[in-house]
Amino acid sequence: MRQKYSDSIVRLTRFSLIALVAIILVIAGIIMVMFFRNPKMYSDFETFSLGTYVHLKISTKANPSIIAREIFAEMDRITDKFNPYKEGSVLYNLNHSNDWFEVDDETFALIDLALRYAKISEGTFDPALGRLISLWGFSDFTEKKAEGTDFLIPDEEELEKALGMSGYKKIELDYNRRAVKTNGAWIDLGGIAKGYALERAYQIAKSADPKTTGFIEAGGDIRILGPKFGNDYWIIGIRNPRGDANESIDYIYVKSGAIATSGDYERFFIKDGVRYHHIINPKSGKPAKYAISATVISDDAIKADAFSTAAFVLGTKDWIFTRTVFPKNNTEVFLVAPNKAIYKTDGFERYEKVY
């Protein structure tokens, strides 16, 4: 009888031990899941570059501080190099050259890409509007705003002259010599420079750690570095162009790619009750007037940047072109009209759901 009792005690003890180990393993598993899903695993870094605020949220096995430092340094380099209104920059020297001008491989490739997007968008994205941008006072907008400078509306004669010396079709490329001839136009890559900087940030992060996750945002444009917590969607709010900076009119769910928005609420001035903004219609030489916001989702930040400008310029007037051509280039559009009506390309809705 004692032996049976002892055997029962032993079996009970073993069962209890096994149960205890199982409970510990379950608890450990829960803790591990909570740890790896904890938002605190991400490191946040901020800076001011590209003429706007930049926010990097990153999770990586590499040193996040070193990656952030390298990314921000690269953004500053791109800002300085491709500022067409800064004396001594590569674009300034190119724009003030009267003949063929040889440039480095990076500059040539970026100009070539900008011209390709100009052709695809039938000129609604145009990288050769520098004279018009300068004429309207947007080439040094931040400085003028800070100084309280009064913005002036160009007269028709000034506009016609600047228009006659603008446009991507004036730009010639010599692929053998890596040379560019502007024929009097001023190249301004502001429409893709931010996207290019975000793509470089993506490349830097992924080179350091291919499994990096997170995102980098510059003035509302976003490049996804990897899914949230390695597998989940990032939830991105689309800003209400007539609300405050934190008010969204829609939300999208993404794990990869890029989002860019062009709006009339970033760089603008109001004169006699009329809003004048920096997104110029290449045909009229005046601020585009058929949209107040255009958000684009694409597979890379450069394309998203260029196509958001094109979508804004096309606006509601040429919505059929946007709806037909943009999705063929792996780009979906969310457009807000001046009357606040919303237009979406057919494939946009798949980003408004979680699958």
C-alpha cells in the first residue's frame, strides 16, 4: 500500500513538474512574442534636410545610430548637390552654361530618369521649370517666408518670357560624353530629389541589414524599409489638405513601396484671397488649379515623387489620363479636387484594406 502511495506521489510530482515546465514555456513564448512585437524595438531619429523635417523609424540588427547618421549625411549631400539656385552646385553650373556641360554619372542618370518620367506623363511632370519656379518666388521660399518678404504675381509678359525658356523638350543629352545641354532652360529636380534621397536611404539601410524594417519620412513622403514588426502593415494617414497637419481623410495599409503627396498647402502664399502654390502647370506657367492634393502609392520613391506632381497638375481636368496611364506604371492615385471631391484609380482600394 505504501509502495502504491509512493508511486502515486512520484507520478504526481512528475506530472506537476511537466505541467510547470509547460507553463513556463508558454509564458516564455508569450513574453518573446510581446518583446518582438513591442514598438520599443524601433529606434527613432529626426533631422532637418531636403528643406523639410525627416523622420527615420528603424529596427535593425546593425547599429541604428550609425545607419541614421549615414542616411542623414547622404540627404544633406543630395540637398546641396542638386540645389539649382545655390551658386556652385552642379545644377547651378549646368543651368548657367551656354553649351554642352559634362556632368558626373549620378547627375546624368537622375536627369535622364526625370526626362523619362516627363515623357510618360506627357510633360505634366517637367524637370525644366526652374525659371518659372524662380519667377514665382518659390526658389527661396523658406527664406522669404521667414523674412516676411512680400510675394509678387508675375505679369503676363514675364510669364511668357519664362515659359519660352522652359520645358523638358529643350533638354538634350549626350550619352557618350555624359553631357547635358539645357538650351536656356533651368533644370530643377525638386520633383524627384526627395524621392531619390528616400531611395538612397532605403539602399543604405538594406545594405547594413537586409532584414531592416521601419520607414523613413521626409515632408510627408514615405519610403517603407520593411513591414511593421517584420510582417504587419504600416498604417499611413492621407492628410486632409484643408485640415490641420494631423487630420487625415483616409488611411492606407502598406508593407513595402513608397507614398508621395503633392499638395497646395506646403509652399504657398495668398494674394487678394487667391492661393498661389509651388506646383506649376508647365502649359500655363501658373500654379496648377485642378487639384489641391494628389497622393501616389508606387514601388519606389522616385517614381512616386514624380507621379504625384504629374497627378496634381493633371487634376480632375485630365483624370481619365491619370486613371488609364498611371496604373500601367505600377502607380495608384488618390486625388482631392478643389471642391474636396475624392477621385481614386481603380486599384487604390486594395491599399485601404488589410488582407
